[in-house]
Amino acid sequence: MIYLLLSALLYSLNNLLWKKVLQQDNSWLIMTLRALLTSIIGIVVVLRYYPNLLNQISKDSFCRVTIASMLGAFGLIFMISALKKGTLRLLGIFNLLTIAFTVTYLLLFEKFNILNYLSGTSLIILGFSIYIFQIKKTPTEEFTGKVVIYYTLMSLFFASSGMVHWYNFKQSISPLFSVVNQEIIVFLLGVTGLWLQPKSLKTQWLQTIEKSSYLLIGMAVLIFAAVWTGFLGLKSTNPLLSSLLSLSIPILTIFFGALFFKEKLNKSIFLSLLIITIGAFILHFKLNQF
């Protein structure tokens, strides 16, 4: 549980840097370069501290981890595609759909007793709902058919990736190997997307790299730590708790923006964060009982 909370904090800090970079830069290029740096960090960590890790990974385990990584990477791609015209409010609503997919699967195939987590879950969803409804809408583009399809596919891929990773961790597959594998997959898919970009965007790549190099390094370190701690948390809990606590990320991002960059923080955001914190505490207490 502590790992999941730490992961949410790290993702939120990463989002602040992501937000600064994407104000004027190529999102595909940023994603690809960040994945490259994160992959390099992961490989260095493995070679330096876990040199025998690859010897513990069977061919079957490698295939299952790669499937989970592909699902997560496609979820990320659909999210970026949707955000080009969709809104953060709609993204928040579809984050709840990710939880719905996860809960449905757990109830149908894992005989999961969601009543054990009902009180904490209800508070977290309440807090997140307050956040959703206080965000200003952009109604002209929010509900186009393509955007809704992209967000739906994002939710489905993220939920599926979380489930497959969870099954992998139950089979004692290393979360660190899963992190490195996933980042390499994201990098390879990003390279494919960059290759398909029009020439007018390709001519601006060098300028983007020069302008964003320091932020990219910071993002790479943060996202590596966020994904690793998130996977460690998923291994010790379950996909429901992982999905629920991820709802705090956009709210924490706004909170940190106010803390570090003096951005506006209204009372609704503070109330949302407080309610989610209480819900997380209750879930942590319940988890230690079972």
C-alpha cells in the first residue's frame, strides 16, 4: 500500500514536468525520448544491482511480461491521442471506467469480495467525483465520437495491462524486469509513431530536444521510480487498490502545482484530496486486517 502511495506522489511530480514540456513541444517525441532515458536507467540498475535478473526470466515469463507491457503502451498511446482534443474532465471520467473494467473482471473471475473495501472505495470515488465536476469543461470537443473511442480503448488497455501484470507478479516475476520491458516497448512504439510523423514536425525535433533536455532527464528518473514502486505496490495488493489510488494523481498534480509553481488551488481540490486521503487510510487499515 505504501508503494502505491509513493508511486502516486512520483507520478504527480512527473506530471508537473510533463505539463511544462508539452506546453509547446511534440508529445510523441517527448514520450519516446523519455522512454529511451527510462529504459537506459532501468538497464543500468539491472546490470549494476541485479546482474542475475535475466537468468531468472523464462521464455514464457518474458512473453507474458511483454504482453502486459504492450497493453500498457497502447493504453498510453490512446490516452495521448485522446488528450489532443479531449479534456482532463473526460479523462477523469474514463479513469473511473478503468476501475469498472477491473472490478468486473475481479468479481467474475476472481470471486473478489469488494464489500471488504467498500467504505474506502466509496470515499475515494466521492473525492474524485468532486474533482471531476469542478473542472471547467470544453464542450465543443469533449464528446466527439473519436475522442470517446480513444478514451474507452485507453481504459480497456490500462485495466487489461494491470490485470496481466498482477498475474505475473503472483508468479514471482520481477517488477523491475517488468518496468524495463515496458519502457523499451513504449520506446519502440514511440519510434514507430515518430517515423510516421509529417516532415514538418520532424524538422523541429532537434529544437525540441535542446529545449527540453533537462526536463526530460527529470521526467525519466521520476517515471522510472513511479512505475517501479507502482508495480511493487500492485504485487503486494491487487489491481483494484492500484486503480483506486491512481485517481489521486491528477489531484496531487494540481496540489503540487500550487505548492511549487504558485498555481491556483481552490477549496474543491483541497476537499477532494482530503477525502481521498481518508479513503486511502481506511483501505490501508482494511488491507492489514485481511
